[in-house]
Amino acid sequence: MAGIPVRIVDVRHHTEDYAYRTPIKFGGVALDRATLLNAEIVVESADGTRASGFGSMPLGNVWSFPTRNLSYDQTLGAMRSIAVRAADLYRDAKIKAHPIRITMDLEPELFKVSDSIGIENNLGEPVPHLAALVAASPFDAALHDAYGKLFNKPVWHCYGPEYLGGDLGSFLGSEYCGIRLDDQLKPLPEPRLPLYHLVGALDPLDHSEMVKPVGDGLPETLEEWIPRDGLSHLKIKLNGDDIDWDVRRVLRIEEVAQRAMSIKKITHWRYSLDFNERVPHEDNLLEFLARLEDLSPWAYARISYIEQPTKRDLKADRANTMHRASAKIPVVIDESLLDLETLMLAREMGYTGAALKACKGQSQSLLMAAAARKHGMFLCVQDLTCVGASLLHSASLAAWVRGISAIESNGRQYLPAANDPWADQFPGVFRIPDGHMATACLGGVGLAGITGWPK
């Protein structure tokens, strides 16, 4: 089947800058600000019908373009330049196809753009392709949103052969012939998902650790956040290269959680662990796990999964496998996941799960979800301090893809001002009274039921 193609007739974008409420630490760097890239794309069908879609994403340069040699402004500037050029790529595209085909056909050109920007700006090092995916993701999201709106239905219902034009063999290779993308999705969004609350390395756990209160009326400590939002899932940021500190941190969080969970009579809660790629070797991770299990079997038993603990360049570190660690607890590929090749390499190296991220693009996330599910891998959806429309996108990914059991979201902690304009329209996503995000509202027309930017 040929599917139902569209062509792009207009592309627009703009940025918004925000200050964080409190800093968050990424890979040893304290981040206190964010730049959101917002995009709008208009598509046209063969009969001339048009629809407009929206997309948004933080330009997470500290996460997607880590470097010891360049400043924050230099890496952000590079990603801004990629965004401008990505807009041109989508605007000038002559492709008439489904959004996934358009984006995947443009991806090689996008990477050429990012390679050239590193040279043109005399950065002295290449711009990571991950940064290019993040900078282009709002355009991809807007394209999918417009496609769903063209047919007046959730775009999640537009991934079967009638629309896409066949199975996934043409995208992922002959091994995936016969695998349909719509089979990887639920017929309706999951109505509720537990929310992972971030416990950053800089965050005070209780009043004894408070140094400088924010004083804005929101919780100041983990001990205040847990009962306020009824939390039952905590994502813990750790150092990775300091086992003593990491073990102490988890033990302290367990101590505080024991007190705070009892307020709302929560008896079962879970942790995910994020070492920010700083664990030197699998042996170090195993030592951490052994010590934690010995000191607190309860805390150890709460761990649901571990995010990519070691360096993101898996090809350069192939001997540093995760087979022994993932035999104990699922270990997911995150920063390394750029395409099918890196997914399969991670699986070969012992990773048993994959983290989907809206900031890598709707098209890629869907394809990687299908590939990971084929190989029986654990799936999770992770955050990039997504706020506003980008959080709606990320939450939709978690709610519609089969096999996702929770949603990560920390924008309400660090960047609530960017969420405020959206809260009345999607209260279940932006207000968390019982530890869950109410995601049934994400079954509207388009990518997430967004009708326009809040005034």
C-alpha cells in the first residue's frame, strides 16, 4: 500500500527563555536555565486540504552536547543554528509522504547540517548527532501533530498500513518485515501512569539539608514533595564515580521516604537510578548494588531500572558490558540511543532496556519502540525537563506505546512557570495530586490534543 502522503507547505518557529526555579545537575554541571524551541508546520494533502501542527522541546544542550571545552552559550548557539537549518530542511523538502518517512529521509541531511555547523562556528569539536536530533524534534512533532489534525483523529491512529503504507521493513530492514507500527500502540491512551519524581543531586531531602529556601510556596524538600503529590516513584540522580556518596544518598532517600510515604499511607514505592554516565566500569556498578543490598535490602528491592550508567560512546567501550548488572536489574540505553545500530549494539553488550525520549523525535521514538519490543526489551519514557507542549508530547508517548509503565516528569519541580499556561487545559498532566499523571486526556486530535498555544 502507498499510504496517505502529505507535503509541507509552511514552517515557522520561535524560542522562549526561562530561568529554573532551582538548579538541576547534569553530568556534574549545574543547570539553571532553559530555552524552548517551538515549531509550527502546515501540511497539505493531495486534495488540497491543509492542517497546522505544533511541536516544542527544550534545547537541552548540557545533556545532548556535553563538552569540557565550550561554554553553555556556544553549545546553545550551535543548537539554535541547527534549529534554523532544520526549519529550512523541512520547509524545502520536496518529499510527499507520511511524517515518519519525511523525517527519516531528512535525517541524513540534518546530520550533515550539524557536522557543518561545528566547522562553520570554529567549535573545535563536532556537534553530536544527539544534539541535532533534539534541535529538530519540535519540527518532527509538529509534522505528526498536523498529520493527525488533517484526518481529525489522534495521530496515534495514523500509523497503520492505510496511512504509513506498509510494515517497518522499509525503515528498519528485512528482519522487521511483517511488523506493523500500529501493533506497538494501544487503541486508547493509558488513563493513568505513575509519575517519576526527580531527586536531583543538589536537591535537599529534608529540612536539615535546606540552605537557601526558594520561598515560592512550592515544596522545598523531598520530604515535602512526597505527601504533597502523593508520590510513589522516585528517580534518583547519583554521581556514578563515588560509590560511598551514592550509597549514602540512596540510604538517606530511603530514610526520608519511609517517613514521608507514611503520611499518605503509601506502602509500595519504586526507584530508578541515573548515574549520568559516570560509572567507570560495570564492576563499580556491581559493587554499588552489592553494598546497597547489604545495607538496605528494602531500598535495593525498590529499584525498577538503571539508566545508562557508563559512557555514551558504546563503540569505544565495547568491553564494558552490562550482562552481570542487567541480570539483577534492567539496565536501559539512553544517551547512546541514536538509531537501530546503537540499539542492537547496546543489546549485544548486555543492556536489557531502552529509554524513549520525545526530544529525539516522534519518528525515531516510534521506530525504536517497535524494534525494542521485537527483541523483548524493557521500555521506559524519560524526561528532558519537558514542559508545556513538550511534556504533553512526552506523556503521550508514554501513554500510547505498549509496555510503558510510568512517566518521568520534572518540569513542575524546576520550571513550573513554563507549565502554568497549559495547566487549565490539561489539569491531569500538569497537576499531580495522587502520584499519577492522568493521561486519558491525551487521546485528542493530533499528537496530544493541542489546539494552539495558550494565550
